Amino acid sequence: MMHEFHTEEKDLGRVFDRKLIARLLGLLKPYLKYLIISFILLIIAALVELVFPNIMRFTIDRYITKTGYKLKAQTDMKLPEISPGTFFITQSQLSKVAPDIVHKWQKDNLLSKERYYYLYKNEIDIEAKILIDKNSNVFEQYKNLVLAPYDKLTKLNALDLLKIRKNDLNGVLRMAFIFLAIIFLGVAVNFIHLYLMQYAGQLFMHSLRMKVFKKLQDLDLAFFDHNPVGRLVTRATNDVEAINEALTSVFATLSRDILLLMGIVVILLWINIRLALITFIVVPLVVILTSYFRIRAREIYRLVRRKLARLNATLQENISGMRVIQVFANEKESQQKFDAINREYLSANLKEVTLMSFFRPLIEVVSSLGIGLVLYYGGGQVLTGHLSLGILVAFLTYVEMFFRPIRELTESYTILQSAMASSERIFQLLDEEIEIKSSPDAKELTEVKGEIEFQNVWFSYDEKEWVLKDVSFKIKPGEKVAFVGPTGAGKTSIISLISRLYEIQKGRILIDGTDIRDIKLESLRSKIGVVMQDIFLFSGDIKSNIRLNLPIEDDRVKEIAAYINADKFIDRFPNKYDEVVMERGITLSTGERQLLSFARVLAFNPKILILDEATASIDAETEQYIQDGLKKLIKGRTAIIIAHRLSTIKDVDRIYVLHKGEIKEVGTHQELLAKRGVYYHLYQLQAMQ
């Protein structure tokens, strides 16, 4: 199977990919109840937000600028008649009349140019009545109505005016309390909505990270041979976080913005169709700008992603190789290389900054243009009495709200694109085929004798060049054999194949007469102990590195360490078995790490032991402990030793000499020396060093 992760970041897919979204929804299914409740609360929050401008409109028109006109014309509306043939019409009632009729009334002088403040007599208390009677030059009293022209009303002193307008003041106060109550309701609804959304997002991230981690554990080693570690770590961290960001912020914002836009459009058309149509004049311009932004943002975002991937890869490489860089005094050259890549990333980000710097002000200008058109036309309508001030204020507020979601929608584009790209990469990883797995009828490996047999095995890593060619051998239970040969001969490949870390192309590998493909993987690998040349220790403490999560008591761990001679250096530490082990065991010497690896293998008590250059590089201080521990470790086990130091394998039962993937010679140390073949020449070369 071809692996594509080792290539540079691929071009991103579509922002809305139905298949990806369907799969994401499938992963979100366990947390759907939280999302549904959150979505319902989101609708409530959107409705609450839409209510505010109407409260302002009602407060202004009903209490603050309480206005009406005298009308000398008959209408279908039930208007109070203040004199024969003259009626009183409030501003809210006038707003419901067709504009052409209002225009005709004004042209024919049927509608007064004077604006009147009005009071219904059943609303007036004694104190206000006294003041109204006292100021008869200001107020006009009719059967059930009291009117006052606004230009005369301003002649009253502020205290008297407040007493007369006490009901209006109380009304404003009531609306203020309602306004605050709705604000608190909105805060509560938004809090619960955001909490549930984030809660579901965190559960989702936890689940998705576990899926990615499990998949990485199940994948074949061949997959990791072709894929950088940094990029795989990114799948379980950055990519999962990008999806969560889209879920908890962008998708929530997107849903709210769509609801708001729909609600605002309906309300604008309901309040005043002409003003709404004037507002929508600038929408095509917004669409053109956002379309251009989307295309340019997509190109620049791809560039940023590529440069970031390269920057991360370089950074990881340099940190991992810091010892080499410092040993060879290569800091200056490394800095220059990193600086060049960092500048490329900076340049890509500056392009994004430039685009956003142009786009945001342009959208602000367009939205301001829309508001300006509404203000110009609506202001004229207010002055001519066609529109109330409250409606204009509410309309301007809705127009500002109308453009805000549009701005947010466009700015959310890159986050959505990142989430879709991250989803694509994660699902690509999750869909990666596991080539080496247990067959349905595979069996457990119970009592292991330790017999190993290769029958005409052919193996290649890339299916182009054979690493092993028709290799056959048989190791009896309890035998100690060694494989030697120059670098690239195929020694390490043999031990990898025994544990079925890679799949052979031809032949068979048998353990106790059973093909390893017929044995459950976990069962097979649990019976084989491996001591690698490059010993990997996990961060933690010494005892956890010995037991590796096995249910072994501390006393047993100490017993194993003492048996293998590891206690000689462990007891020197202040915290002994609780001593902290840094990443990869960097604070321990090679020999100390070697002894810990022996203890780890002994804790698993395997019947088959593989030593891959296990004694290739040890310090003199612990060499005697290692040699003694090694003898104890291989006692009673089938052992396969891969060694360059031929002096360490003189006592094995048999030596296989590999050259270019083929077994060239077989025999004991003395027998092979007597043959004066490949082994003899290797031994002579080492003896001369």
C-alpha cells in the first residue's frame, strides 16, 4: 500500500465536504444530546438578541417621543375625533398607512405639520391635571385627550414636565427593567449553551485523540518508516484541536449568525420594506468582496500551512539533533537554515495579515455605506412624519446587526477550512489499512518451547529490492545462535520478522511448528523478548520502566533488578527505584540503560530472547555486570544474538553469516574460522582494529 503522509502537506479539500461532515457527525453521536440542548439554547439566545432593538423602538415611540398628528380626513382606523371632521392619529398608527396616502394628506394639508405630545385623560393624576390646567396656553384639552405641540412643551420647566410625564417616565423605567431582565436571561442562556458546547467538544476531543492513538499503536512499523513523527503527533494534537475549534466556536457562531441573518431580514422587511430594500443594495458588493476574499484566503492559507509544516519539521529535526549540532559547532549554519525557513513562514503570514487588513476595513466601509443610506432615507422619513424615530433607531440597530454576522462568517472561513483539512488528514490516518493483524481463526501461543524456523523466506521493505533472499534455518529450543554480517546484510530484518513487525513476501516463519501468521499478534509478541541496541526508556521512574505496566509488585521488581545486577547502580540514586528517568533515559549511561533493558525483558519472562547489538557499546565500569546479567538472561531460553563484536559470540551453539540477504556460512566460531570464508575475513578485520 502507498503511504502519502511523508509528502508535503497536500492541497486542502472543499470547505464543506459532505462525507467528512457526515463522518464527524457520526463521531459526535454519543454527545448529540448536549449539542441538541446547546442548539436549542442558541436559538433562544438569537431570539433574545433580536428582541433588544424592538424594546428600544417601543420605548422611544411609546414613552420618549410620544408623537401624534391632527388629521382632517376619514380613514378605516378608529381614530378619536377632537373636533368636527378633525381626528388625532398617533405616529405608530400613521406608520401603518401606505406612504402614497400619507404623501397625499401632506400635499393637501390634511395632516398637520405640527407634532403633538398626547395624553389620555384616564392616565392623568390630580397633580398632572392641575399643571395642565395651569398651562392652558400649552395644552389643548378635548373629550378624552390632551394635546401639546412639542415646540410649546419645551417652554415648561423640567420639574413640571416630569410631573406631567410621570407615566412616561415610569414606562421607561419598566422597559429598562425588562431590558435588564432579558439581558440576564441572554447571559444565562449563553452561559449554558457555551458550557454544553465546550463540554461536548472536550469529550469529543478526548474520544478522537484516543482513536488516533489506538490507530497509531495498531499500525505496522512500515507505516512509521515513511511518516515523520512530528506530523503524526500533529494529528493527535493540532488537528484534533482545529476540529474542536470549528465545532465549539465556528459552527456555533455559524448557526447563530445564520439564525440572526434570517431573523433580521424578516424583521427589516416587516418594519419597512423600502428601508429594507435600501439596506440590501450593498449586499451584492459584500458578496463580491467575500468571494474574492475566499479565493485569496484559500491560496494564502495553503501557503501558510505548507510553510508551517516545513518550519515544524525543521524545528523538530534540530531539537532532536542538538547534540550533533553542538558537537560539530554547527549552530551558525543551523540558525541560517532555520532563519530562511522562518522568513518564508513570516512572509506567508504577512500576506494573510495584509489580506485581512484590507478586507475588514472594506467590509466596515460597505456596512457603513448601508447604514448611511438608511440614515439618509430614514431620517427624511422621520422629518416628514412617515416614520417614527423609534423605528429608525431600531432599524439602524438591526442593520448594524445584519452586517456583523456577515463579517464573522467571512472571518470564520479559514477556521472552517483548517477544520476540514484537519478532518481529512485524521480520517486519512484512521482509514490507513493495517496490513499486519491477527487472522479471525488465529490461536493463542500457550506453552512455548522456543523452536524457530525460517522456510525459504523472501523479504523486501519496498517490494523493489530484496533484503532477505530465500533464507532458511532452524533453531532448536534452548539453543543460542548468532547472526553476523556487514551492515545491510539483513540481520535486523530477521529479528523484526520473527516478531511479525513486518510481513514477508514469500516463505514461512514457524514458532514451535506453527506459522506465525496463524498466531494472535499479542500472544506472539508477548512470548518474545527483545533487547535493542538503541534502548528506549520512558519518562517516569526506574521501576515503571522495568515493569512496563505489568501487574508486578515492587518487591518482585527489586528481585529482578538484583538478579540482573541492575541494583548495583539503582541503589546509588537518592530515590532508588523511584528515581525519575528523563526522556529516553538521557541521564543514565549506556551500560545502565542496558541493564534496565535486561531487567525489563526478564520481567516479561519470554521463552525466546533476541539481542540486537545488545553489547555493542557499553562502558567499562558496568561491563562485568552486563556480561554476568546477559548470561543469566539467556539461561534456559532460545536466544538469537545480532552482533558486530565477534568476540562476544564465541560460545554460541551456531553462527549464521549473512551477506546481501543470503546465508553464506553456518557453523561454530572455530568451524567458521577454519573455513577461512566471509566470517574469517570479518574476524580478521576486527582483530586488526
